[in-house]
Amino acid sequence: ATPTALLVGTGRGAQMGVLIKGPEVLESTRKVDTVVLDKTGTVTTGRMALVEVVTEAGVDRAELLRLAGALEDASEHPIAQAIAKGATQEAGELPAAEDFANVEGKGVQGVVDGHGVLVGRESLLAEWSQHLGDDVAAAKARAESEGKTVVAVGWDGQARGILVVADTVKPTSRRAISELKALGLTPVLLTGDNATVARQIAVEVGIDEVVAEVLPSDKVDVVARLQREGKVVAMVGDGVNDAPALAQADLGLAMGTGTDAAIEASDITLVRGDLRSAVDAIRLSRKTLSTIK
Ligand code: ADP
Ligand code: MG
């Protein structure tokens, strides 16, 4: 049956900024026991800024910014935008990158001013036998222990330094997560970012379960694994990366501030891009369905 109560529920949701694709969505919402949360852009603002540059000995800081910035200027990733912006501010206009390629979940590669440049995870550089020196590696570990995201930069066969970008937790995330827990739900943080950064953010917002260093194509597998364990899973995300996982979840919730791909793959859009709306959605479905019975 599709009782009027469900339609009233979806209408009520719309007033609260919770756009529900169909009345039946409220049914799946009620059964959810696990909420998988994407980190960047969902729990955090996703608006990162370049906060630190550390170079290997003999490397010119402005050159590192120029080459890395030029490459990142061609990428839409929030990390890339922060780097391109910071680099422009300090090093001026950036040259164009050629042969640009995105290495999914790892970084970017391309040619700038005739140099073959890599920017991304340390493991991406390691694939090309480029390794950070001890001092830079120590600076990287320190920044990561502070919850910051560090990407490595290399060109012409050598690691040249790191760029530190910092993202901030949305002011409402901590409160929303404690409310999810109070409703009996288990939040799980899911991210492609490294485990140290992920854990730091998790501690900040009160999440106990973390799945980090997950490739974009594997996010969907994490959701499927939880489902095989008998969990009824809601997934909240914002990125193109999150779309398959949002579709796989029993309930997909997209940040209204996120990408079209995420919104299309989801059952619910949280217009305000605020995790507290996810709590509103779950409360609403419980209330709506309890009035039907
Ligand atoms: P998330 O799951 O948190 O949204 P992604 O899966 O998009 O993160 O990326 C995982 C990691 O890959 C990032 O934390 C970063 O280290 C690296 N990475 C991805 N894209 C880029 C890029 N354009 N520039 C630098 N590093 C990148
Ligand atoms: Mg994301």
C-alpha cells in the first residue's frame, strides 16, 4: 500500500530539505542499522587549502608549486583545486599541462614545461621508484598525525617534496553523528585517504569504525561486504567516486552540494549538504511508518 501518510512524509521531508525520490524509500530508511559516511565533502567541508610545502634538499619551492600546480589545475579533485589555487597565489600564472591523466584514487600525472610530473599518494610515486627522503618523510608523518592530507610531488624520476592540504570537519558533523548513534545506528567512515588522516577525522567526530585507503572502485565492495554480514546499509556521499556505493546501499543519501552522479545514484538528496539532514531523514521515516501501522 502507498498510504497518504507516506506522501505526507515525503512532503514533510521536502520542507526540511530532505528530497525523497519516492514514498517507498521511507520503508528502506526505517530498516537501516549502519550508516557508511564518505569523508571528503560529506563529513568534512571538502574545501581544502594548501597549508604547507616541504621540498627535498636543492629543490626550488616555487618550481615545485609551479609544476604541481599546473598539473592539478587540470584536475577537479578538491585536493587538486586547493593546490592549484595555493600555487597560483604564490607562484603566479601556471603553465599548461600536457598528456594529463588522472590515476583514480591515487593522483595525477602529466607533462609540464617538458618535465614528467606526478602528484599524489606516496604509493603512486613508489610505482615509479620515486621515494621521499627521510626528512621529508618525517614532515609528512607529522602533518598526517595532525589529520592533514599530504600529497607527494615528483618529476623526472625523483620525488621532490610534499604539499600539505587541510580540510575541516563540517561544524555540524559531530553532533549529527552522536544523534545517529543515539538512534541506534553504527556510523562507519569510508575514504580513499590514508588511515592516519581517516582515524584523526573519525576521532574528531566520534566515529569508531574506519575503512581507509579504499580505491574508488572498491567503495561499493565495502558496502556489499557489510550487507553480506547482514547489515542494512545507508551510504552518505557526495563524489562521482561514491555513486556506485550509493546505488549499492540499501539507502543512498547524496549531499545536495555534491556531484550530479552522486545525486542520481541516491534515493535521498540532502539539500543543505549537512549530515544532520540524514538524521532528519531517518527520524522522519520512523515517525511516518509508525503512524501507518
Ligand atoms: P576520498 O575517498 O576521501 O574522497 P579519493 O578516493 O578521491 O578520496 O582519493 C584518495 C587519495 O588519492 C587522496 O587522499 C589523495 O592522496 C590521492 N589523490 C586523488 N586524486 C588526487 C589529485 N588530483 N591530486 C593529488 N592526490 C590525489
Ligand atoms: Mg568524497
